[in-house]
Amino acid sequence: MARMDDDMAWFAELSAEDRSWVGVIVQAGIKSFVDWYADEVRHPQLDGSAVAAQVFGAAPRALAGVISLQQTVDLVRLGIEVVESNLEAVLDPDDVRDVHAGVLRYGREVAFATAEVYARAAEVRGAWDARLEALVVDSVLRAEADETMLSRASALGWGDRGAVTVVLGAVQPDRRGGELFDEVRRVARAAGMDALCASQGDRLVVILGGVEHAEKAATRVLSFFGPGPVVVGHVVEDLGHAHLSARSATSAHRAATGWPEAPRPVPADELLPERALAGDGHARRHLVEEVFLPLVAGRDTLVETLSTYFSQGRSLEATARALFCHPNTVRYRLRQVGDLTGLTPTDARDSFTLEIALVLGRQSGRE
């Protein structure tokens, strides 16, 4: 115990109770060796599990979370060194060599037993962490964000770095579970982000924290998804609001088959037309409130011009003839549509979104 005080700085920092348990482990190890050596004739073979039970069995399991594996290895090494240095003082000279060989043999088994104890603790902790992580992701997907969910995320090492987004895609058929999740978290940490992962059936869900740009963040983990669309939800302020990003990402992932040429990853808001056609009420409201109503409130001629532009096959000249105005006037009004909505009528994808928004806006009866 005096050597531990002198040689191990971490030992002095332990609480009195933990120091006491370390002393119990040391005493149990020496006593177990003495008992084994005295009975070696009848029991020549060492049982690693029995050694682990005899040496570490008295200490509480929680001690493995207080003392690291490296510290335990140092403890075992010091114990063997102290025993060896005192053999000549307590034994007849003729017995020292045989006892020394026994110490080496038993010390080897103690080292294996130490590795077994920490490996078992790591397996239990890993299995518990996996279940905890699955619960957190499931709570986000089901919009059940509460203090319990946030506490669980914190226990998993979630750093609450700020903005959060949810990424959804297919699971790789041959890569599932802990190893895949470890790689996702490692890549996210290298990019300065937090990550929580879970697989639900054939779907992989990744929650990223500390996000500055949703698409760039999703690109970092894109290689971990299987074939098919990968959808990234919009950025929200924190994990407590991540269910909003998850809702849009889930809806977009279901509707993504309607746009086979979609980029990978694709923002959920880029799939608003498909989501609306698939029955997503949030997408419909978004198109009405963020696209249709600004056009109605902008100028009376914008909705008329846009409708005529679509009905005339997206031809500027045909639209101008139908409205009895110059083609440049049509171009000017279409640019105004782009300024108000962020959607360019002359772009095929944007024009499809605008056309769906016009239909939904008329159906809503809001003006």
C-alpha cells in the first residue's frame, strides 16, 4: 500500500472507499496465490474464471468504472514486483526459485483475468449504450423529446454543440449494428459534430449535432448508407427540436421514389411536391404559405402570369401573346416570382414545385 501511494499518483486521488476496495483486491490476489501454490499438487491447472472470481469478486462491479484498465495493469505489475522482492526474506533459499516460477505463472493468469473483467464490463456497457442510443433516436422520431431523452443523450456523450439535422437512408445489407455506428460517430467527431445512430428495419437514422450546413454534414456520412435515396431534414436549433427535422426527413424519404433523379443526399424541402402528393399536410401548408401566399400578396399579375406561363407550355412568347404584353414583361414578372419564392419558373424542377403550389393554394381557398 505504501508503494502504491508513492508510485501511483492516481491512487492518492481515489476516495477512501475506493482505496479500501483496491486494498481488498491486492490482499485477495496474494491470498489466492498462496492458496493455489499450497494446493498445487492436487490442482495443477489454473482456471482463469476462478482466478477472476477470487481476485476481483469481492470488489463492486462499479469499481471498473473508477479505475481504468491501464491503472489496473499497473496495480497488478506492482503487486507482482512487491511479492517477488520479498520472496527471499520469507522463504528458504531452496524454495525461492520454485515460488518465483509460481508467481510468474499465477501473475500471467491474473493479467488474463484482468483483461476478462474489463472486456466483460465493456461488453455490458456497449450493449447498454446501444439500447440507450436506440431509445434516444426512437424518441426523436416519435416527437417525444423530454428531459429523460436529453439526459440519455448526454449519458451517451452528446455534446449539445448546437444546430441539429436528421439524415435518413437505407441500411447497407452487410453492415449493421455497433461497428457501423462506431464508424459513423468517428467520422462525425473528426468533422466536429456529434452523432447518434440507430437502424429501424431496413432504414438507417443518423442524428448529427453541431451542423453548419445540412447537406455538407450529410455528405460526411453518406458512404455509410445503402443504395437508394438519402434524405436530410432541415436544420433545427437543438436536439430538443430534432423531431421537426426527423418529421420532414421521414416524409421525404417515403416520397423520394417520386423523384428518381434526386441528388444524394437530397434536402427534405427539395421534395416538397412529392411529399404533398403523398399526403404530407406539413408539406402542403409549406407550399401554400411559403410559395402561393407570397405570390398572391406580391402583385395581382404574378399568379396570373405564372398560370398562363404553365398553360402555354412554358413559352415566353405564347405567354406574352395570351396576356397581351411584351415577352420582356413576362420575363420581368417571372424574375419577381423567383425573388419572392426562391424558385425559378424557367427551371424544370422549380416550375414543377410552383405548379403544385398554385394548385394547392387554389384548393386551400386562401388569398
